[in-house]
Amino acid sequence: MTPAARRALEAAGRLFYERGIHAVGVDLIAAEAGVTKKTLYDRFGSKDRIVVEYLADRDERWRAFLAGRLHAAPATPRDRILAVFDASRAWARENSSKGCGMVNAHAEISDPAHPAYPLITGQKAWMLALFTDLARDIEPPAAAEDGARRGHTELGRSLMLLHEGALVAHGLSVFPDPLGHARDQASALLCPA
């Protein structure tokens, strides 16, 4: 990517996240990046493509950040799951004052035909798969009153719901430290270390 295209993508990402995708036009992105509209269209082709590139870049940075945190986490399955919540908490402090960029984008892009839609839903499917995979090595809790045992798929879904709900609550500033609260709730779902 050329320096001008990189500046444009950085400007678009900042503006889309802070103001919303529909509220930001190509003129504003070009002005903020110090490039011409022609440069934007030559590099990206359309605003929709800029949106896709912004979301792909944000997702790539999140996955790299999370991978580093998981790599540094203790090896126990429980600690690795809790490391996802810790990573999200750190990421949110540094990069996400308005909540999850994918959730925010989905609020504006709900049409499956939009080129960004598969990226948005794919990122959330990846997170569900991650939680489900991490839950595979957790010993299921003792049988509940109805005799059912929580399997790794159900545990993965519960962890995902805690995580995503916390991201939304963080973005809305519903209460202090929702990601810390979600981590505590996730810890309660898991067998002791």
C-alpha cells in the first residue's frame, strides 16, 4: 500500500469509528488524509471498498493483538480463556472507546449483500470458534440439577455472549468496567484452576 493509501485508510478508520460509516463521506476522508478523491478511487475503487479495508485492517490488528496475549498466557485452558477477556479489556482501553468496531459497523450495515457484511459476521464467527475451541479442554462442571452437563459448544457460546455483551456495554458506557465484570462471570463458569 502506498503511503497516501495508508494515510487514507488510517483517516477512514478513525473517522468511521468515531463518527459512523454512513456519516463519513469520501470528501472528508480525502481531506483528513491529505489526498485527492482521485487517489482514493484509484486505490480503493469505492467507499464500500474503503469500509471493507478498514474493517479488515481492524480485524487483522485485533487478531494479532489477541494472538500475542494468548501466546503469553499461562498454558491452562482456563487461563487462556480468561486471557481473551484480558486482551479485550486492554484493547478496549487503547482502541475502542466506542465499543466493538464490528458491532458498530453491523448497526449500519445489515444487508448481507454489502461487501463488508461477510467480514463483520465472519469476525464474530471466528470469535465464537475461538471460544469453543478454547472450551474443549475445560472439564465440564458437575451435572446441573436437571442432570445436563455443559458441553464445550454451549460453554463457547456462553463465553461469546459474555464477551460480546461486555463490548457493547463498554461502548455504551452502561457501567464501569464491563469487560472486567464479564471476565469475572466467565471465571465463574469455568472449573477452578
